[in-house]
Amino acid sequence: MYVQLRIFYFFLCILLLVPYHPVVAFAEGEKQAVGKSDAIGEKKVYRIAGEKHLAPFSYINKNGEFTGFSIDIFNAIAERENVKFEYIPMELYQATRGLQEGEIDAIMGLKYSAEQNQIFQFSEPYFTMTDVVIIPNHLKSSIKSLTDLRGKTVALRGDPASFELLMNVRRIEFQVALNHEDALHLLFLGRADAYLSNKWTAEFYLEQSPNKGQYAVFDELGVPSEFVVATQPGDTELLAIINDSLASMQASGEYQSLYTKWFAPSSDERLKEMRNWIIALLVTVGLTFASLVVIYSWNKRLKKEVEKRTFALADANRELAAQQRATSQAHAFKTQIINHMYYGILTFDDHLHLTSLNERAKEMLCLTEVQSIQTTDIQHHPLMRQIFQLYETAKKKKNGPFLFMEEIEYKQDGESRFVISRVIPLHEDQDQTNGYLMTLADRSEERMLEKKLATQEKMRALGQLVAGVAHEVRNPLTSVKAFIDLLPRKYEDPAFREELLKHVPEELKRMNRIVESLLDYARPKYPQKASFDVESFIHSIVTIIEPTLKKQGVSLCLEIEPSMQLYSDPNQIKQVMLNLMLNALDAMEASAQKKLLIQAETENGTGFIRVTDTGSGIEEERLPHILEPFYTTKKQGVGLGLALCYQWIQENNGEINIETKIGDGTTFILTLPITKEKGGHEHESSCTDC
């Protein structure tokens, strides 16, 4: 038993001495490094900036020395790569500006962010942790997650990564300081409700404060923070030195030694723990030898289990680090996608105050980076002011939630722009709205193209009409020319003069009617609704198209209800009828029997106009697309004729329906409103070559 006790005390002594060895070894290595640095004079010097209030990573201690974990990392890199680093304490904004202007070569201890990744190049991360929030003790019960900070004021050191984290929380206020220590003092002074920082820096400064008992650390955010080294975009040599050295230090265990020095429990704490163990074990040994044997065996099994769990924890830490990198990359990827979308995207809180917008929205609203942050100014933008006015008007007409979509025309740089705006409510709970999503789609180019194609379609139809009218105009011209040729010889003949006065004015009136009808068709039309007589209206259309009908051998039948009135824009309805009749002529081009029937009647207070042809009909699979813009089966068409007809009929509060059968022709049915004064229901039937 005496021998076993001596062996047990021997192991205890070894355990007591173990915690001191890494510190001693590291101190000796540091002295050797200093000696080498003094001995070698010709080394490349890099100017490295670091924050002077980022303890324990980089800070100025009580002796005025610039020290920290990051400093020791770079000292180890300098020794490995035979270079020299000149350390410059700076605030973050000074270091960022200095790196951009080339005054320094790198910044250590910088948080990775997707925004700054476009400006600098970053090394591999050399430290990964999660951010924490320090809150007063009286708020511990009310804050369980990051979203519970809504309506609170958060103090933080200004950096893009922290802003990206808190921008996802609505209705949060910021107190921005130059460094972490000043930000924590804002919390102590009562000017903020919480303080956001990385875990180690927050605990370091809180531990030094006499108010530490009044505050608690909330560390369940789950948001990763990676400390990297930022270099200038073209400095690949320095970046390679840092990345290669970090990988070598990880493999050799030197990194773990530095980590233990700064972040593991102190040697005095370990010694106190070990002494407590000794007292407990001595008491246990003093009881019985059997109890000592049991405890020893249990200790052995526990050690194996601890090693097993340690390896499992290390694997879990590696997986967590990989997940944190994946999360960070996914966030950066999502940000890039949103910023490069064709649509402008804006988000607002429940008071219609801007909370975020993507790059496309900035481009459409002609905003600079500074203007986009000023949320109050965006409401005075002409487009946004018009959207808000229309939305408020539509909101008053609706009792509950609704989706707002409106095409808006506004002036920008003297040009008309067309934008489709959609406003979608965002719900936190089932019935509670906590914000709005607005999308902006620029349709200016599409509207210009539609206008050009509509003109092209009209000119194509006009050309088709002119081809038939030219022949019809030639006949009265021939008669007039014949009278003019005979005029010198037969002017004295009374019978000739009587025939001249009878036929020449009639032929000229006939030509004038045809030309006026063509000009009326070619003029641009705007909705100007009025009551008009359908019978005279259809006869005016027949005047235009009759020459084309005769040329193609088509018989025209009219069945029009006498005194029938419609309340629409007669010019737009005339274009619709001409387009439908021209389409009917194209459909009957290969038909043996060519017959065009136009019927007009009223029924149950509604007017109906039917245009029926004896063409080949429309295939069933094409029928759903026949009214779509740019859908055509013609070689020379652009597919806007029927689409424009559909638009004009809708503008006049009407409908258009199609009945067709392959081989038996097609009927287009126009449904239009009539005036209050209804005519009789007797039908007039007139037929030309029926």
C-alpha cells in the first residue's frame, strides 16, 4: 500500500507541473525570435495595422505595449518567413482608409463581410467565434433571441459585418462608437440597451469593469464571426505568406500553443483546481484502500471517455466551422443575387419607412449610396410619392389585406418612363402586418416596342385596304377623265353638260368618301365614348372594305337591328371591325365559298355584333393564344391585331368571344354597352350577292 501511495503522489506532482510548461516554452521561443530579429538586418518590412481596443486580439496593455493574440500570430509568421512586421495601432475606419490609400500593407483582426470582399482580398480565417450581446440584468428574462432587440438601442463598433447582422432586425436603433471599449461605455452610461461584440472582446472589457455584476452576456445568437487578414487586391505575395504560415502553424501545433496562452484558463486557476483535487483525493485515500482502488479505476475509465468526447467535440467544432463558413457564403451569395436581379426590390416597415433596397432599385430611382441610406428622402422621389398616393387611395377602398399592382407613368430627365409597381404586405403573425415588400419593373422599352409594333400592324392592314381601294378609286377617275377629254368638243352640247353635272360630282363624292374613311382609320385613336347609330356606322366601314371584298370575290351580308345604338368609342370600334373583317378575308383565301356575315342586335340591355366567315376555322390548341400579343400564324404579321382589338374592347367595357369549328369558319362576337334609349327589335336584312 505504501508503494502504491508513492506512485499516486508521483503522478499528482507531474499533473501540478504540467500547466507551467507551455508558458515557459513559449516565453523562451519568443526570446529566441527576438534575438533572430535583432541579428538579421536585411528583412522585408510590412506595415500591419490592428485595432488598439480589440482585446485580447490586439490592444495596448497597461505598460503601453501593443500586444494580443493577433500580434503573437504575426510574430510567429515573421519568424517562419524571415520577414519583419511593423505594427501600427489604429481605429478600424483609419485602418480601412489607410489600406485603400496604400499607407499600410494589411489589417489584422478584421471581420469578414461580403461588402468589403469586393474591395480587399482576405486571408483564410485564423479565428472563428460567435457574436454575443451584453444586456442589463433586468432585461435577461425578456431577451431570448436577436429579434427581441426590436425597439431597443444597440451600441456597437461600426463595421459592415455587425450592420449586416442587425439590419435583419426591424425597428432597431444604433449607437455607433469608434471602438469596442467606447461602445461598452455607452451601455454603462445608459445611452444604449445592449452592446454587440465578439465573445472574447466583450468578456475582456466587461471583466475589467466595476459594473460587471450588473450585466449579463447573451451568447445564443448562433451568428459566426471570422477574423481574417485584409490585404490590398494586388498583394498576392503577402497573402500567400499569411495563408501558408497559418496552415503550417495549425499542422505543427504552434497555433494551439498561442491559443492556449490567450484563451485557456490561467495557470493559477488550474493550480487551484488541482489542489482541490488533491485534497479530495487525500480524503478519499484516508478512508480505505479499497475506495482508492475504485476511484483510480474510475479515473482511468473517465480519462478514456474524456478523450473520446474530446475527439467528438473537435469533430463537432470542425463541422460547426464548416457550417458557419457555408452560412456566410450563402448569405453573400443571396446578397449578390438580390443585387443583380432585374427587378427593383425595396422593403418598408409597417409605417412605410424604407428598411432596405437592392442595386436595381437604386439605379431605377437614380440614388447614390449616401442617398439610399437616408430613408426619409426617398418618400419625396416623384415615383415613390406617386406610388404611395395610389396605394393609400386603394387601401381606403379595401377592408382587409390586399395586393397592390399598378402601372405608373412618370417623367425622368424629360422622358416618360413606365413602371409596374407591386406592394405586398409582409406578415409576422397570421393577421399582423409588420412591413411591406415593393417590386419595381421597368416597362418603358416594352411600351415603346409595343407602340412601334402596333403602328406596324396598322400600316400592314392599311396597305391591304389601299390595295383594294386603289382599284375602286380608279373607276371614278376614269369617268372623270373621259368627261374632261370630251369637254373641249362637246361643251356646247346641252345633253353632255347635263351628264357632266350629274356624274362627275357623284364620282368625286364617291372618291372623297373612300379617302376620308381611310384617313379616319389611319389617325391615332384615344377612348372618347359616345352614343352612335350602329347601322350608319357599319355602312361607313363597308365603304372602306367593299373594294377589297369585290377584288377577292367575297359576298357581304348585313343583318342590322334598326335604330340600334351603342355607347363606345366609334373610332376604336371601327378599327376593331376592320381588323376582324380583314382577318376574315385572310381566313377565306383558300375557301371555295367566300361569304362574310355581319350581324348587329340587342338582347337584355346589351349590344352584340357578330362577324362570321366561311374560312378554315381555328385549331383548338391555338384558340387559347389567339388574343395574346405577338402570337400570329401569318408570315407577314406581327401578332398584335387581335391583341389590340381585345384591348380596345376592354377599354370600352365590352367583351370579345370566339366560336370556331375546323372547316366551317369562325365567328367573333363583340359584346358592348348600349345607351338608355333602346330601339326596336325588328331586323333589317340586306345582302350583297347573298
